[in-house]
Amino acid sequence: MSIKGQGLNLMTLGGLTVAIGMIVDNSIVVLENIHKQYLLLGDAKKAASKGTAEVGGSIVASTTTTLVVFIPILFVRGFAGVILSDVALTIVWAIGASMIVALVVVPMLCAYLLKPDDKSRYLLQQRAADTWERGYGKVENFYRKTLNLALKNRGFVLTLTILLLGISVLSVRFLGFEFLSETDMNEINLSMDFPSTYTIEDTRNKMMEIDQFCRALIPDEIETSAFYAGVGDSFAISTKPNIGYARIRLVPNRQRKRTVFELIPLLRREIAANITDIDFSIENGGLAQLVNVATGGAGFRLEVFGSNLDDIYQSAQAIAAVMKQDPSVETVNLNINFNERELVSTLSTDYMGSLGVTAQEAAITSRVIFNGIETGIFRYNDKTYDMVLRSTLAGEEITDDILNTITLQSQTGNMISYANFSDLSLQNAVNVISKENKMKTITVTASLNNPDLRGIQNRVLPQIEKLDFPFGVNWMVAGSAASMQESFSSLFSMLLIGAFLVYMVMVIQFERFIQPLIIMASIPFAAIGIVAALMAFGSTLSIVSIMGIITLAGTVVNTAIVLIDYTNLLRSPEYNQSLEDAVVNGGVSRLKPILMSVLTTLIGLLPMAIGIGEGSEIYAPLGQAIFGDLFHQPLLHCILFPFCIIKLSQ
């Protein structure tokens, strides 16, 4: 990690958490086989050599399949690639090092440390070990009977497995789809827009009212708050006297009864009902805000673009009306408002010429009066200050009476009223005109009460497609929904490439094509555990959970590789067992390392899957997806695989 320039962050720590259970898998398999050979041979060095040689090939193959599946992840572009590359590289470093330890360090230590048991010296430990062996012996006998029963009822086993797979695939539609799970980082952001007549003092007073209202509404949850008058966001890109931005810091989530996902809808609903003269948007803060900035914004967004602003606005309003009817939508906002007033002056050049007034003089005078104009720079004590010339009317409300009293001096020295050479009028104007790809654009944003972006897309987009838009007006999905579509498509492509690489590694290892196909058959069945786990934990399908699926494409085959490799060994001339005996005995022999590997990984992943601590929501789906597959993996590999080996080998 140091050579690559990686540091410890939320994603690298998540990768280490995933790998913490996997890194002992190889050592468990090697150590268990060495111990088994030691009991047969009685010589530690010979047992270390033979035990490692028997499973060394399968260890290299299983580790290589895990590593190659992450290679395509390194080529994922965009924000998803930035997030997932750290996870992938961390897992690669950890598992690659574990293979070296399993093949070099573990055999060396076993050769020097394995000694005959001294039962008189370790009486208590020996009793515990004997009790464990008796208990495991019962488990082993039960598995042997179950496996023989399954092999006699192959049709039932196959039908049941396919049925479970079908149910899992159909259950995917009940999972929510989002780009990245939102996190409770104890922060809420509030952007406010007040009437155009508001001065900076009016905005400040209104924001103090909102602050007091929020503190009275959720007094036990607010730790502190900061309100900024005159800026529209944390980056202070927009600066106007009638806008504001607030950051509300909550007490740590372990001290709150309500999550940020419960407080945001409450604040949105109560502020809209009790505070007047305000248009606002309220969003999750902290890491969620940074993700929203990187992906183009929170909620479900559509961009409406064209050349005629009036047509675009009407189309955006029609789309907003459709969105408001969806049950998952709480509010719909447009990033444009006709709440500004602009002074439109129509000058008569004929009258101006006869009165001795030039267009430049009229324009500069109006700018000084209503806005102010920079006239130079003042330097004092090595400091510089901008000099601005403005009138007392700058920033004040514009009325017809004020406009008619504006005068300027002509070239002859006479004071001429604007009314003598111009028609002045006040018109409503938009607060901002946004452009994307040189096209005027209005963004329609729907705030959602659940994170399922795919659900609202499937419900809303067909209705929008039925709308009749003016000529030249088009629309497209934007924000997190667009990022989700792009990332999901890329990640599923990476999954297919990774699965192909896994298959090629196994073909090289086994030097045949059929047995790798048997192993590859386990990948679709991983959906049974993945879907069940995500539904049980209440999580959605995001780029992080898909990362877990890609990880499983490389790890789910590891147990099968060890099982098939050992079955091939039992069928070799050295042992000369029949196909069915080799399958049963191989399964029974490999049961202990399979259970130990699965249990260590499950225990290592449990805190991650539960999601403990601030920010855990972002990486919890990764642990949950892997946890769900590993939970049912012993049943899949120890029952279904022997059946597949016999069926395809015949």
C-alpha cells in the first residue's frame, strides 16, 4: 500500500476487513492437511513436505482466481473506479501475501514445531480436544449420510437448488437500487432562497428564525449549527443577499433515537408548513454531500435542455407534475425561479441625440445607481482595497416612482430625466440560467423518501416519455441516477470479464475444460445468499454490494477448487478410488477446512456486515453480500458440488 501511495481510509479499511477472514483460508487448508499427514507418517518434515505438495496446486489456483477477478476493477472509470480501486488493491495485497505465508511460512513452522502430543502434560487441553473431535466426528458422520442420501436423490437436490436460485433471481426486483448507500454522518445541510426584495439583514433575521425553529423541533438531536447569509452552498459559488446556507451538526448517532434519515423528512415537512417566504432544499451532509457533489446531486434528477427558455420551463413544469404523483417523492424543485426583477430600459436614440445624452452615459449612470461600479484600487499599508462607486438605491427595491426620478447631466449641463428618452419597465426574470453543452438547461430534482432510484425510474420515465414536448426540447437522466446506470453497466461488464479470467486460470490448473465448468456453475448460485442477506439487512444493490458480488466471483470457487483437486488426487493411481467413493471421501475429508475457512471469514465480516460506527453504511453492503454467500456456501459446495462432479464426469 505504501509503494502504491495508498493510505488508511474508509474504503481501504473496508478492504482489510473483507480480507481479514480470507487471509487465513489458505493457511487453514495447508495446516489441516499437514497435520493429517503427520498423524499418518509421524515425521514433521515429511508431513510438511507431502501435505503442502498435495494442496499446493489448489492453493495457488484458488488464490489466483481471487486475484484475477479484481484486475478488471482497476480499469473502471469515473467515481466508481476511484472508490472501488482502493478496496480491490487492498484485498489483492492481503490475499497475495497470505498465499506466500501458507506455502512457505506455515510448512516451515510445522516442520520444526509439530511434536507428538504429551497427554499427561496437557490433560485439560487434551480433554477439550477429545471432546471437540468426538463432536466433529458426529458432524462428519451426519454429512456423510446426508451426502449419500443426496446422491441417491439427485433429481430432488437439483430441482430444489434451481428453485431456490429462481426465487433469488426474482427477488432482486424487491431490492432497492442506488449508486452508493447514504451514511449518517451527524450532519444536515440546508440551502435557502428568499424573495428578491430581501436584504442581507432580512436574510439573516429569517435564518435566525429558522435556527430557533429547528432547535425547538428537535432539541435533543442538535449539537450545534452554523448559518451563512448571502451564500447558497458550502463552496460559496452563489452569492446574493437573498440566499442562505446552513450546516446543522447533530449529536453522535449512538446518542440519538432518530437517524438523520428520519430527521430530514421531518424538517422538510415542518419548515415548509411553518416558515413563510422561503424556497429551500434539505440534504444529508458529511460524506453523503461529497458523494452528491461528485455524482451530480442527490435525489432523482432530470435535465431538460433546448434553445428556448420558455419552452424548456414549461416542459420542466410538466415533468415536475409527473414526478409529484409518485409515492416515493416528497418534494420536487426546479433550479430556476422567476423571482427576480430586472429593469428593462428601451432607449430612443433620436431623443437622446436631441437632448445631448449618449448611450454610454445612460448605461453607466444606471449601473452606478442600481448596482455600483468599480472605479479603482486603494492601497494603504501594503494592503489593497477595491473602490466601488454606488448610490443609496443599490440593493433597494425598485419601484416605478424611483425609476422616474433618475436624472443625468447632458453635455449642455442640463439635468435630463430618464423618462424623456426611454421607456422604463420592471419585468420578472429568472434567478439563473444554467447551460450544459452550450444548451440552456433546467434541472428537475425530486427529493425521495426511500433510496430506490431504479424504482422511481421505472415508474416515472414511461410517463414522461408520453408527454408532448415542444420542438427542440429534450431531456435526460442526470445526477446519481445517471451515475448509477453508468457504473452498474461498467461493473457488470467487469464481472463477466473477471469470471472469464477465473475460468481460464482453472483451465490452466486442471488442464481440462469440463471440471472448471463445474466450478463456474457455483457463481450463479451465489445469488441465493447474496439476495437473502441484502434483504435481511435491509440494504440496497449499490456499487459497493456489486463489488462484493465481483469478489465472490473469485472466492466462491476456492472451496470447489480444493474439493475437486482432492477428488482428482483420490482417483489417481496412488489411491485408486472409484468416482463416487472419491467424491464422498473427498467431501468428508475437506469438510473440516471448508467449515473452518467459512467460519473465520464469517466472524471477520460480521462487524462489517452489521455496520457499526459512523460511515459504516457505505461499506456494510460489501460485507453483507459476502456474508450471505458464505453463510450458505458449505451447503452448496458440500452437497451440490459432489452431485455435479458425478453427473458431468459420467
